[in-house]
Amino acid sequence: EMLETEDEKICGLLHDIVEDKMVTYEDLFYLGIAPHIIDALKLLNHDKNMYPNYEDYITSILESSNELAIRVKYADMLDNTSEKRLNMLEETIKLKLKNKYRFQLPRLKEKVEELNKKINLKRERKYVW
């Protein structure tokens, strides 16, 4: 429900499939997935060799200025920390997830809010005479 655009929904659905190695980026390209979506998926794929620290991984997404990746990661994190989702997990896993996202979720939220303000400013300017 956080993902609004078609690109966001496509990226949101595909990011786990790519991360779980069910398909490759090349497969997606040949299936007709747009290059900008594949670029976002590459950012969302947490390569633990490149970013062993989760904070560095999130920083790489935030510093990329890839709005699609930022929005999808934020929505994914919100989904992963929803009470409905957390209540299905064992207590130890629940605590691990909460700790993992505790500092990163606010960083993503701040960036998404910043992006939303820019969109609203553009809309306002569009209608100014």
C-alpha cells in the first residue's frame, strides 16, 4: 500500500526474487523490465560482501539519489516491521529485526518525506500562473 506507482510496485515485487537468486538482472532485461527498474533492483540487492554493515548498505541507497530504490526500500522496511508481520515471528527474530531497522528506518523516512516535499513543490509550481 506504500508503493504507489507502477514502477514502485514492479520493483517491490521483484526485489526479493532477485535477492533470492531466482532470476538474474539479464533475465529481467530480456523479459522486458525497464532498465531504470533494474538499476533500482541492483541497489536494493544487499551484497553483504560489498556492504557487510547494514548501515553502509542503507547509506549506499540514500546516497544513490535513486528515488525508486529509496521508496521501495522504505516500504519494504515498513512491511518488515509491521505488527502483523512481526507477530508471526519468534521473539528472538522479532527483536533482531527491530534492532536491525531501528536506526535505518528513520533515515529512509526522512529521505522519502524530503522527496515528497519536492514532488508537492513541483505540483504547486505547475499551477502557478
